[in-house]
Amino acid sequence: MAKGFGGMGGKGMPGGFSMNMLKQAQKMQQDMMKIQQELEQQTFTAAAGGGAVNASVNGKRELLSLTIDPAAVDPEDVEMLQDMIVAAVNEALRSAERAMSEGMSQITGGLGGLGLGF
């Protein structure tokens, strides 16, 4: 039998990965899934053009609603309205993404770069 397999001396799993670490990783995964599910249920709203356009998305990054103040509808300047719509939707999506990142950071403690897919 090889002495000190993985530098553990037979006291844990290969590579120094203990059962305690495995349990912690499993708990972290469960916590991340819970936060993700909670955030998917939230609504994130953003406005553009001084409130002329409002967009709401959920944590799944799906557009839920879009409201446009009739005063913002100028047939001579449809491009500006389109730009306001894009800006409002993108800001709402960024808000959802920030909330997801912040929620995951609370769980992982900033352990980015571990290949967790965030």
C-alpha cells in the first residue's frame, strides 16, 4: 500500500479533500440554488427617457412588461423611442444580473474562478 496517498496518510479523500469539505460544498450548492430560485421570482424594473419608458424583467431575465408614456410616441422620431426601450430593458436586465451576482457572492464568499458557472 502506498504510504501517505495524496498526502493524507489515509485520513481523508485523495488530494486532501475531506468529507467535511464535501458537505460544505453540497450545502453551498443547496444555498445557491435556493437564492437563485428566490431571485427568479423577483421583478426588476428600470426606466428610460425620464420615465417615458418602463421595463420590468424577472430573475430569469424574461421581459414581463413594457410601458410607454403616450407622450413619448413621436411618429417623427421612432428611433428615439426604440433607443429608450432598449435602454430600459437593458438596465432592468443588468439589475437582475447584479442581484443574482450579489446573492451568489454572499454564498460563495467571493470564491470566483472555481468554475461554478456564475
